[in-house]
Amino acid sequence: MEQTFPAESSTVQKTQSETYIQPVSSRRFDLLYSLLCIWFIFGMLIDSWAHTFNIANTRETFFTPWHAVLYTGFGAIAAMLGWVVLRNFRAAPSWKESVPRGYELSLLGIGMFGIGGIVDPLWHLIVGREVRLDILLSPTHLLLITAINLIISGPVRAEWRRDETSFSLQSGLPVLISTLLLLYVLSFPFIYNHPIQVYSSPARISTSFYLFGDILGSSGIIMHTAVLMGLILIMLRRWRLPFGIFTFLLGGMYVMVAPQHPTYGALLPLIIGMFLAGFLCDVLYRLVKPSYTELFKLRLFSFLMPVIVYSLYFASVGLFDGIGWTIHLVVGNIIISGLVGLAVALALTIAATPNLPTLQKP
């Protein structure tokens, strides 16, 4: 009896492992999760706004209404995913397999954010509170931003692991929301040079700081184009995207970034311009039909999309209150944005190019 018991136990465990299938989240779950992520990121957005303008002495204390929105949003996400994991764990052979497919890294991100939320106040006590650019590049804040990216990307990974190769705006709403939030949070550490922050207007950049403004604005176009095109090209590797997705992403991104601007209430022409740019990118996508099976079309799209975006950007700025840059800077930065998009496409598709020579071992 003692000899057969371990064999029976092993067989039962093996059978359980072989028959258990890791749960797949429903799209209703994905949608609810993504809506909670909006709550979470809204807290991050208004906290950033309050820090930018030091609303109610935000920089002096941790206990603010903005942090309350941020951390209650985090708590709601953690409670939702944690409850599902605990419920599934009764039948799952391991903790990892009790997590809905695609949400494993989100669970890791929740743990990282919890740790970061504890370490951040301790960091402030030891080395002091951050001011100005320090807020974006503080090590503890970078830990929190990394964790947030893992948390909010759950619906994208869940959809990625399904069998479908396309989705509609309605069925793919969790993916659209998650991708928009990702675009914002990935750009957040260098939000200081986002084109909406340092636009090429004489009203924003005084004469004595034109060179600084030229450098900051040009570098911002390069950096944020790389983030935008990298995210879009990763999506194109997996899905055929629905018409309207670029309108949603570009317009939505500028709506989210606008409150960081000191005159955000007057940015309506620029925001409208970005919605129009997104619509034209949707038309471009429909005409070119880029895919990883036709690399020329993919790379052409990757060049033309940023050109459209920044052509509309400069046109909108010009209508807003005039362009402070020379024609050389304006046209040059439009071309550079296209070359950055092309470079990202080349980096992501070089392995797919046939007949490339490979490095031989000596």
C-alpha cells in the first residue's frame, strides 16, 4: 500500500496537469479590465497635471486627491484580477496557470507597483522629493511606470493569444483602450519634449531660447515618432487593423497630453488637427494595405504615416498662433519623422528579409 500511494498521487497530478486548460478571459472581462485601467491612468494624468502646476501644493505631500484616484484605480484592478486568480487556483496545477491567458505580466506588474508604492515614499524621505524633470526620471517613478505598462497591457496580450487575426472597433475596444493608454504611459518619461509641449510657436519659445526650443522640439518629434510607430508596427505583426484605429489613437493621445500644457484650453485646433491626421492615416492604411508579407508596403506606410501626422501638426500650429520655426526646420522635421518610422520598420522586419547573409562561426 505504501509503495503504490506515491504512484497513484503522481498519476493524479499528471492527469490534472494534462487536462487542465489555462483560462481564457472573455471580452467582457477584457473590457471591464480596460475601463478600470482608464480610472487608473486618469489618476496618473491628473497627478501629473497637479505636479506640473503645483495644484494645492501637490509637490509637498503624498496625500492628495490625485493619488487617491491613482491608488484606488490600482486597487480596483488588483482586486479584480486577484479574485479571478484565486478562484481559478482551486483547479489549476500552479499559480501561473490560474491567471487568464495574457494577464501573467499584468499580475507581475501589480506586484511591482505595490513594491514601488512602498519604496517611493521611503525614497523621498531619504533623498528628498523630486522637482521639475526629476519627477519623470526618478528611479522609483520609473519602476512604477514600468509596472503600469505591464498592468495596462493585459487586454492586448489576451487578444494576441486568441486565434483571430483581426477585430472590429467594437469587439476590439479593450485592445484600443489598452493601446491608447500604453502609448501615453510609454511616452510619459519624456513627456517634457512631446510635440504638444514644445510646439514651434513664437508664443511658446522666447527669442533667447530659440536654439533650446529647436533642439527640444526636434528631439521630441524623433522620440515620440519612434514610440508611436513601434507600437503600431507590433500591432500590424499580429492583426489586420480596423478603420478608425489611427483616428482614435492619435486624437486620443493629444487629448490626454493636452492638460500638461500651460495653455491647454487653447489647443483645440491642434487636437482637431491630430484627429484629422489619424483619419488620413486610416485612409492611407486602407489604400496601402501594409503587412509583414509585403515588406515594401509596410515600410512605405511606416514612412508616410509620420509624414502625414507632422504635416498636419505643423499646419495646425500655424493656424493656432503661427510657426516659430524656419521652413528648413519644419520640412526637415517632417522628413526626419518619416525616416524614423522607416528605421523602426526596418529594425522590426530585417529578420524577415530573404537571402540575408548570416554571420559564420570561425
